Amino acid sequence: MTTSVQRRGWMSKILLGAASAALALAVVLGLGVATIQWAQAQTFTDLYNFTGSSGVYPYGGLVRDAKGNLYSTTSSGGASGYGVVFKVNKSGKETVLYSFCPGGYPCPSGRYPFAGLVRDKAGTLYGTTYSGGTYDYGVVFEVDKNGKETVLYSFTGGSDGRNPVGGLLRDKAGILYGTTGNGGAYGYGNVFELDKNGKETVLHSFAGGSSDGEYPYYTNLLMDKNGNLYGVTQNGGGATNCGNGGCGVVYKLSKSGTLTVLHSFGGETTDGCYPFGTPAMDKMGNLYGTTNECGASSAGIVWKVSQSGTETVLHNFAGGMSDGANPYAGVIMDAKGNLYGDTDEGGASGDGTVYELNKKGTLTVLHSFAGSDGAYPYDNLIRDAKGNFYGTASEGGNDSDGTVWKLSP
């Protein structure tokens, strides 16, 4: 399977671009016709442009503290070239909190962090790296507020999993949950938990086929109030339209360890394929997210899946110079039920967009990346109480090494 991730030369080595402001495009959906609009009077600000030792290529999303400081990782760059954990304050000053692999290869501290971070009340940050560690299959790490890094777990590459590309979820007891992109009992990745003593427990090993998923890449887990976990996998589900690996699934993993496939994507023009990102959930338990490809224009979709497994296609991305294309990020939801996300490609310059999808199915392009302000955003947005959005762009900016940005209404 070839996705748009493989069109990034640097990234593929590690893991396997003028629309009118008055444009309105009708897209036929399962529930009728949706309109694409372009927003007015949005203020976009590049808070920081990455370069070299400050880190390059931020793929992970941001976490924000009470003072408005933003934290995440870059997948490369830093003092040794293997990525950093960084902080950007409200004035746009960046501080490198930790540069991975300070002693050089083989990097027992981990290398190449692709995901964002979670943060506890003490200011400690938690994340994963794709490789490095004792066995070079990746680690779970923490970085305290003084910049001290501790490896909490090194993946062995066997049944415990290997190469985590997604980030972590942390519960109230301090237990960490995540996925590995590969490894596990069947080689298709797994869902794991890590207790405060560094003990890893595999909650589920993906087995592939029609009743399970395969390869949970670029995805974080979601937990409901009962402790059930939800996520997506890039492949699996058994649909033959995407080759032998399937088009991907949305799943639920109960506290007792039972995995239920809520939806298997069908691909082609009537459904999406290859879901990534972190799902969102409404008060009724409905899940929302995106797929990277397939749909009416082969540019991905926004979907809704109920607890009973009924899927509704909310929007088909039109691609090209319109609403965006090929989202890797999931969506976030406001109190009114409006969805927000970003696309990796498409838009006026082909460098991606930030969008809003309201409850009536109208998609509004809030920002179209132009390259100079950033390009190819990968992960979920975050939104503050005033309605400002924050995110990263994996490339573009002053040195084409990525940006941290803010979008204000």
C-alpha cells in the first residue's frame, strides 16, 4: 500500500503541493450536499520556525500548559540529529528541553520521536520514540521540567511490540496507554499499558484479517468514562479494495481486553480507507475521525461511527486546490458539536489546510498553508478557551523544517 507518507523522501527512509476565496464546491454525501467555504478574517501566526539544532520536522501535535506554553517533539534535528522535546512560549521563544541520543548511536535514550506528548500536573512530559532504546525498537520516555530524560520502557521487538509511531494516553492513576506500529504476537502491532513501575502489559495484539486491525500508525488512543479504549488501525478489516491488508478499522477495546471492530472501512468511492489520527467522541458515544485516502475524490473523508457500528460519511475531501486532501490528523469537537482538523495536502498551494465541519455538514477552510508559513500538518489541533487553534506543520516555514503556529478567529 502506498500512501502520501511515502512521498516524503526523508520520512520514507525511516518508516517504510490559487484557489478563489469565493470558492464554493458541492460534494454529494450520504446525507445530502455539503458546501465548502473559505473563512474570512482568520489571523494566522507562525509562533516558531524550526531549524537544525532547534529540531526539524515536527509531526506530533501540541500540549499546552496553564500559562500558554506549548510542548511537543520534532522527529529529527537537535544536537545529535535524532529529534528533540521542545517548549515554545507565548512570545514564540523555543527552548529545547531534551535532545535525543546525546551520546550518539545506538541511542539508548531513544531516537526519532514522531508523536506528541502528554503532560502531568508536575510538568513531566511523556512520549514515545520510533527507534532507539536497548534493542533499537523504540522507547517510552519521560522528560521532567528540568530536562532530565528517563527511559520508562524499551521495546524488545517481540510480543511486546516495536516501533511506536503514536503517542500516549495517561489516566488519572498515572497509567500510560499506547500502541506499537509493528510487532506483537502476530507482527501487526499491539495496544499496551505501562504502569508507574515500568511494567508493560499487552492489552491486545492485532491479528489482521476480517475481524481485527493491522498497523496502528500515527494514532493516539481515546478512553471513555468507563475505561474502554478506542482507536483506529491503518489496515485490517478484510476489505479487498485495499489489497490483502484491508482498508483499516475503528475499534473498541474493553477494560476486560475484548476487542470489537466497530467499523471496517470499505474504500473506493463510497467509504474511506487508511484511518490515522486520534478519534473524538460526543456525549452519546459516537466516534469521529478521518481517513487518509478513498472517498468520492480519493482524498479522504470525515466519518462518524456509532457505538453499534453504523458509519456515516460526513464529508468527502475534494482534494486539489479546494478543501484539502489526505488528512493524517483526526478531529476535535467543540461544545456545539462542530469538528475541526487539518489536512496534510490540498488547499490553495497544495500544502494542507485547517478546516471546520459544522453539524449541518458545511466545511469551512479556516487556513490554507502556503509553504512559507508551514506545510503538511500531521497531527490533531488543540483549541483554547478563546477559540484559538494551535498546531504544528511538519515542513515549510523559513527553513522548510517545520513550524509551530496559531490560528485566531
